[in-house]
Amino acid sequence: MSGASGRATVVNGGPIIEARDLVLSFGETPALRGASLSVNRGEVVAIMGPSGSGKSTLLHCLAGILAPDAGQVHFESQRLDTMREAERSKVRRDRFGFVFQFGQLVPELTAEENVALPLLLGGIRREDALRQARSWFGRLDLGGLERHRTGEMSGGQSQRVALARGLVAHPDVLFADEPTGSLDSLSGELVMDLLTGAAREQGSTVILVTHEARVAAYADREVMVRDGRVAIPAAAAG
């Protein structure tokens, strides 16, 4: 698996997801002011920026969670931002995976049921979904926790369960919003090693939001968001 000290070489498969001139406000407060970003298939991209810069809002627009006020979001040949909510939900369910800062596991479900959830929502039989979910526990050093619930696991263990849930359906794109934000540095490094390694192994594109340089170092490319815009690197601008 690739760590922060050795980034894998990306095979450029062309853009899989693109944002063009996104504008979005929450009431009177502008969050995005013409943000544009293109991510290639198989690439791991870290979106960085100070608090309130619009980086999470950009991620949510790319993932079809939010629809921009203006601009366009393209996923492969599809215009994501103009889809009806039911269509966007289907894309999120069938093509995308998600990992959030606090895991957002369902507390009433066991760890293996949480991992199997995307498969169950996609119509896979419960027995088959659970079997696929269990295969992740050894890979993520979670053996023996399959029947545990969130209250019986540490923060690092819960986040690895959330990671398995995000990857179990082999998504085209995995979106991770501050995936290590609630973890200590050692647990965070383990999660990032597993996240980037598993994603590269199955060819998933990763778009992650972070404010930590040590987390961004796992990516192939870092982009900076400031005041609702994606900043152009100095080399490109010159």
C-alpha cells in the first residue's frame, strides 16, 4: 500500500468528475464563488483550505449531495447537478462511496451490517451482502468485531468500519470529508494507509477534504480552496 512517503503513479484515465464555475450561497453567505476542479479516473486528490473556505461544500457538490446555484458538475458523461434528486441518489448509491469525519455508523446495526448497508440498499441478498462485508474485517485489522456495535469499538475501529462501508461496493469515486479529523495521529495514519491502499487496489478515485498536511501527503495531488475558489498553483499561473 502507498503511504505518505511514496505516492503511486497515477494512470491518467481522463477526467471522471468535473466541476465548472460552481456558485453556491447559504442564505446571504457565499460558499462557492466560481470553483472549478477536474479529477482523473484513479486519482487521489486532497482538497485543502482554511475553515470556511468552501472545501466541504465543493466536495458535497461533486458528490451530488448539494446542487449549486450556478455552474455545472459532470460525472463521466452525465450532468449531475441537473438531475432530479432521485436520480442523484441512485448515482450516490451505485457509483459513489462516502467516509465522513465521525463515521456516521448506524448505532442500531452491528459492524458487519453497517459495512453491508450499501450492498443491501443496492438490492443484494442479505446473506451475500454480509459475506462480502465480512471479507473486509481481516483486511482492515478488525477481525472479531463483526458483531460489535459502535459503542463497543474505539474511534479508530469505528472509522475503519466506515471506510469498509465506503469501499465495499467498489465505488467509482470515494468521497472522504475529514476522514481522520476525530482520530489521534497513529489511528489517522492507519486509516489513510488503508484508505489509499484499498482504493488504488480496486481502482477507485478518491476525493478527500482535509486541513492536515500529513493527510494530504497521501494524495497524488493537492488543491487549495480559498474564498470559495480553487486556487491556481503558482507554476500553472506563471
